[in-house]
Amino acid sequence: MSAEIIQSASKSHKVIVFALNSVLANEYLLFNKTLNYHWNITGPNFQGQHTFLGEHYKQILVIMDDVAERVRVLDERPNITIKSMFSRSEGKDNQEKSPSSENMFRNLLRDHTDIQSQLKEIIAETKTFMHDPGSSDLLTSVLLKHEKMSWMIRSHIT
Ligand SMILES: [Fe+2]
């Protein structure tokens, strides 16, 4: 392997690890927000919505675990401190004090949509430039999960 290829692979490796840690940070924030809403939602549909949000935070936790372990597969460290996650999260933790259930679902849909955009950008890069089909496949499966969760969240918005 030429020095140029090795150098390029090493650069790609750093970029994908940075991207995975950025996804992890955004997943963490969405996990936190979904869990808070699971606890705090009120209204006539409480039981169904509380259970629904409980299912979603558990799905997001599985996603976080998969993404973090992919970073380990790549022989790097997932960025797991709260401080570092919030600093990578582009200031998205702007939670209202007591949103209505309707606004909770709108906020969640916005965050799921933002993560999908981020994932699509990274997937395009990994396919075109980084020759990392493993990370690309993992992130595609994460994208599919967010698309499905978004459909379900949209169905709660009138
Ligand atoms: Fe619970």
C-alpha cells in the first residue's frame, strides 16, 4: 500500500470517528429529551403517549449503544462524557420548561428530522470517500429507525 493511500485511509478513519461521535452526541440529547417527555407528558392520552415515548427512548438507547460500539470496532473511544456530548451537540438542548404534549411531539419530530439530515450527509460521504461500508450500513440502519419513529411521532400531531 502506498504512503498516500495509508495517509488518506488514516484521515478518513479520523473523519468517520468524529462523525460517529457527533451522531452519538445528538442521539444522546434526543434520548434525554424523549425520556424527559416520557416522565412529564400529561393529558387525556397520557397512558398511550407515556408508553409510546418509553418505547422510543429505549430504541434510541439501542442506537447509541450500536454507534458507540462501532467507534470501538474502529479502535477508537466513544465520546461519552456529558460535557463533550453537549459541546458537540450544536446547542440543540433548548428544552422548554413545560411544553404541551403537541409541542413535545413537534420538538421530537424536529430533532429526528435533523438527525436524519446529519445521517444522510455522513452516509453519502462514507460511501463516496471513505470506503467504510460497515459504518455506512450501520448509519443506514439508524436512519431507517429514525424514519420509522418520525412517522409514528407525526401520527400524534394534529
Ligand atoms: Fe418509565
